[in-house]
Amino acid sequence: MNALEKYLSKLISAQGPLPLSRFMAEALGHPNYGYYMSQTPFGEKGDFITAPEISQTFGEMIGLWQAGNWLNMGSPNKVHLAELGPGRGTLMQDALRAMKIVPGLLDAVEIHLVEMSPRLRQQQQENLSEFKPPLWHDQVSDLLKAAKDAPLLLIANEFFDALPIRQFEKGRQGWHERLVGLSPEAELALCLAPVPCSLSLIPEALHAAKSGTVVEICPLGETIVTELSCHIRDNGGAALLIDYGHSRHGSGDTLQAMKNHHYYSVFKNVGEADLTAHVNFQVLKEITLKNGAKVHGPATQGDFLHAIGIGSRTQSLLKTARDDQKEIILTAYQRLTEDKHMGQLFKAMAIVNPELENIIGFES
Ligand code: SAH
């Protein structure tokens, strides 16, 4: 048992089984042993590769998307440009480089990063050293408090899938929360809460699901989108959320661990593997609309990137590339956009101020 597993076992022995959300929050964010606090997540040598690490074109397209929104707002002389969970800072770096082509934009932006990991903050600082120094925040609510004097342009790529989820399983008497307890061998293991939960926690569309069905909710994700949509409604701006997930309410256990680019056991070497769950975009869309902001999408990542122009950007990179680079550029483009790679499973959804028009990248 590693140090984090020992800590969790003690906690369970003292207080009883934990909701999965508590387990996930500790596995990813424990100040000493949490995955994002202690490991090297990204890249070939890390555990997984995210879209901005595959190709510079990803961050460039997002930068251009937000640049278009700034122009459509009438080029305000101050705007907050924020990213949630910036990883190594690659996306923000590529986005800012692309934004340089719009006169006045880089002078107008104040850069904000919401990041819980001191190690990753360090990498972000290094990778963004050529731009204005960013302001870091621990939580989204801190960012929103600091960003009330100008519109907000926000980006979140693979952030919501890292937020802690709760799971419930349908039994004969109702929905029982899936908890993390201890097996007879004293190892961390799933168990069910003996008493059913309140039905109000389960999306209505799934109330009649058959026995054994598993449903997930992400309370922190819902809170963040509530705060974000109210903020954008009141202060102006646009947020782009990109993540893997489903556009409609769905059921099933999507919690997964990833280590060295392979699926891994959720309860093995806790804190040493990445943990994620699919994002339910339907819930986030309903919350946004209820709070009076506008939604575009979700669109598939492939459709979204094509609509902004990743095809022609890739063509222009190919024109100046050496022969050995051409293959890399083409493969990266395919990984980002093709259905059999990230193009279909990943979705883009925008939360925008109702007065902001001519949003690109989405059909509706
Ligand atoms: N957006 C990056 C990294 C995705 S990984 C990319 O696409 O490459 C998730 C990121 O979110 C990491 O930077 C992680 O440290 C951060 N993160 C996860 N949960 C967080 C939380 N609750 N608060 C702040 N940052 C968080």
C-alpha cells in the first residue's frame, strides 16, 4: 500500500466508506500524494497526451476563436483571458501566439490561470514567459471574483473530466451511492450505500432505468458552470469547454485510470495514475440556459476545429515543412480531427453572453 492508500484506509476505518468524489479528489489533488501534485502527467514520457500536446494547431484554433469573440465585442480595451487546468501551458502559449495577428488584442488581455498544482504552475510560468505574466488562482470562484471589471474569455480543455464525480447504482429499493470501502483483505474496494439516495440526485430522464444501471453526477462541474454562466451573463464574454463526453444524458460507469498511455485499475497505486470520467454536456447545457446565458454546441471536436480552419492551417504548415516533418503534421491533424481518434468522442461547447453574436465553429 502506498502512502495515499494508507491515508485513505485510515480515513475509511475511522469514518466509514467515502463517496467516489472524495476518493477522486484525494487521488488527484492530495497536497503531497495527489496525481497532479506529484506526477508528470503529460507527453510521451508521461501517462497521457492531450490535444494541445499533439499539435500547435489546436491552441491556435482556440486562440483565433476567442480573438473573433473579442472583435465581435467591439475590441474592448480590457478583457480577461482565462484557462482552467492549463497543464503545461501549451494551449495558452499557442493561443496567445495566434492572437498576435489581431492588432491590439494582446495589449487588452489580462491572463488568468486556474491551477491547483504548484509543479504545473511552475511549468506554465516557464512556457508563458514571453507574454504578460499571468495571475494564478486556486479555484474558479477566485478567478471570477478577480474578473468583474471586464468581459471574460475562458478556455477549459480536459479540465471538467478531472473533476470528482459521484456514482449511483439502481437497486430494487432505489438508487444506492457507490462508495469506496475496504475489502475483507483490507484493500480499497467499491461498495454500495445500504440506504437509497434521494431521487432528486438522479437526472429525471434516467429515473426508470433498469436494475444495475449506473449513473454519474459531477457536483463540482455543475457548480462551476453555474458560476461561470452567471458571470458571463452579467459581465460579457464567452467560455469554450472541450472534453470527452456525451451530448445527451447517458448511463454507465465511465471512471477510468490511465498510466503510461494504458488503462489501469482505479484502485491500484492510487495517486500514481490519472483518473477521469466522461463529461455530461447535456447537464452543463441545461444549467447554462437556466441561468440566462447562451449555449453553442456541443459539436464534435472534429467539426469544431474544421469550422475554424484547422484544414487550411495544416495545409500552410505542410507547405513550409521538411519532408520528415510532414508525416508528423499530418498524423497530428488526423489524431485531432478524425472520428476514430479524438474527432468524435471529444466535444466542444460554448457558453456565451446573449448579446454576443456571430459565434463561429458551431452550426446552430
Ligand atoms: N488543459 C491541459 C491539461 C489537462 S489535465 C491540456 O489540455 O493539456 C487537467 C488540468 O487541470 C491539470 O493542469 C490539473 O492540475 C488541473 N486541475 C484538475 N483539477 C483541478 C481543480 N480541481 N482545480 C484546479 N486545477 C485542476
